[in-house]
Amino acid sequence: METGSSKTSRQMEQFYAAVSLCRWGRGFGLVEGLLGKHSALNQPNSLFGIVFYTLQVLLGFTPRTLAAVALLGSSVVSIAGSLYLAYILFFVLHDFCLVCVTTYLLNAALLFLNYHRLACLRRSGQRRAKPKGQ
């Protein structure tokens, strides 16, 4: 007899296996059509995520405005990707994935944090740049 949690786990494994094998699981479903199946950019979406989150962590420790600009720019790109993948998930696959939606929310939080980080760095840079006596 199968318990509810083992049934749910099995269903989630089947869903993730199906998504990783479907056309949207590699290169966001776009690269193969544009650059071909064997393009170096036609990688699993998870690899792009690993690179993105690694850059977020590493650049997040850099107190430079240029790093903050790069973080904000990459966050904007991640939001575009999240919106695209959310559309695919809900309106094409007609499914719901808690891990996927959590990732979309995490990307939105990173956009918010990176925007405010850049604003704070710019404000602190302006204060330091003012000549004394003004």
C-alpha cells in the first residue's frame, strides 16, 4: 500500500523527469530552434540557474557599484526568464510546480534586493564625492 507522501514524491519525480526531457528543459526551449540541438548554449536550464545563483553570491560580496549593476542586470534577465517559464508551466503544460514557483519568487526577491543595493551604493558614493563644506 502506498502512502500519500510516497505517492506525492513519485509524482514529483515523474514531473521533473518529464520537464527535464521536454523541449523547455534545455536552453529554455529557445536555443535549439535558434542555434541547433548541438549548440554549446543548449544546456539544461538547471545549469543556467547554477551559474546565475553562483554569480549572485560571489558578486553579492563585492561592494562595488559595477558589481551591483551586473547583479541588477542579471536579475532583470532572470525575471524575464521566470515570466517565460511561468507562462510555459501554467498555460502550455497546464501544471503547477512548487519548486518552480518558489524559484520565480526568489528571482523577484533578488531583483528587489539588487535594486535597493545599487541605490544604497550610489547614495553612499554621492555622499563621499561631495566636497567638504557643502
